[in-house]
Amino acid sequence: MSSPTRIWVNGFLTENDDAVISVLDHGLTVGDGVFETVKTVDGRPFALTRHLERLTRSARGLGLPDPDHDQVREAVEQVLRGDPMPLGRLRITYTGGISPLGSERGTEPTSLVVAHGGITRRPDTTAVQTVPWRRNEHSAVAGLKTTSYAENVVALAAAHRAEASEALFANTAGNLCEGTGSNVFVVLDGRLLTPTLSSGCLAGITRRLVIDWTGAEEADLPFEVLQQAEEIFLTSTTRDVQAVTRVDARHLAPTPGPVTLKAMSQFAERSGDDLDP
């Protein structure tokens, strides 16, 4: 991914070197913030309405005021204006703002940052690594897209050491949950399945669209399903639908299977027809 070139910070559009936020911002000091990553195609955001709705759900889950959707849309428009890169990643970050050096919030306004940078298309296939740490489906922030991503950083680094692009978590019940930045689908006995939201996974935008467009089913799945599934694929904003060809030491088919290929095709066609489904 290229470095962002245009960044909107609390009402002002600026360039990389001039973009600043207080070192006392609660999003920095304690991770008290939420965010969205939005794919852009030729300078236009994909599924922005769904992302803004989830941003609001996450903010409410943390007890933050609802973000102003009109303000966010204006910031997005300013950042993207004149920057029509073929494929990009738009990051919307919304935090508790300047606060004391502790968990308690202050009384200052929230902070809003919107940044945009180019990305390259992910390959159609990838390898994943399971990790020993568990997602806590009973956590106060389960299912919220918060800026507290240290756990994901550690897990993803472990995956990279295993020459994989993503790490997959079980939850405390021993069921399949999600990746560090993706949702996971499996094909079992010909059925396309994905973990329920009660597993603690994030309600991914791409996940929801794939369910709606393919008829995939939600189910509680034991973590061991990764060693039994006929096909596995990941979904996320920057991956779309990406086939898994290796889980740990288990090798699946070297090319996407028929169910995965169909999901790839359906997602590409439907998302191309409507940029705000």
C-alpha cells in the first residue's frame, strides 16, 4: 500500500507531513476509538453507507457520540477529490478525543481522521495460519471495530513467520471465529458456511454481501472444521473473496474450488454493478 497523500483531520484537509493529532488523544493513549476501512475503485468508495452504519454501531458500543455521517461523507469526498487511483484503501478513524492519561474520557470533542492510499489487488489464493490465542466472544468490545488492534498485530506477525498472509482465531468455546482482518467461510459437505456473529467475529461488510449474494449459511463451527473443509475462503474489504490453499500444514487444492469460484464471480459481478449496495 502506498502512503496516504491526502488526509482530513478534524475539519482540515492536509498532506502527509502536516497531518497531526494530539498525543493526548484517547485513541492513541488507550485505543479508545473505532474505524472503518473502505475500498475505493477509481476514486469512488465501495459500500460507504454500510461502513458508516457499522462505524456508528461500533461508536455506540464504546459509548462514543454518534459520528456525523454528513461530515464523514464530506471528508471522504475531499480526500478522494482529484485522487482517482484505480484501487485504494480509505481509512476512517473516530476516537474519544483529547482525554486524561488513563481510561477515563475527557470532555473535549471527538476526533475524526480520514486518509486514503493506493493498494494492489490481492492474489486469488493465500495461506493461513491458526494461532493459539482466543477471541473472547463475551468481551465488552466483541464485534466492534475498535482501534485496539495489538492482539491482531501479534497474531498476524505469527502468521507471517509461517509464510501465511492471515491468522485465524478460535473463540473461548473452541469454535471458529475470524481472522485478524477477515471473515472466514468453509465448504462442508457441499454447504457454504460461515461463523455466526455470536462467535465474536466482526460483522464484515464483505461477509454480509457474500451471505446475501450466495445464500451462505451462518453456523457455529468447531475450530477443527479447518482440517475437514473441502474449500475455505476469506472475505474482507481489501481481499474481496480470496481462496485458501493452505491451513497450517494442511494443503487444499492449489486453485479455488467450484464453490469459491462461484462466490468470487458473484461478488465481482454484483459489486461492479452497484458501488453502494
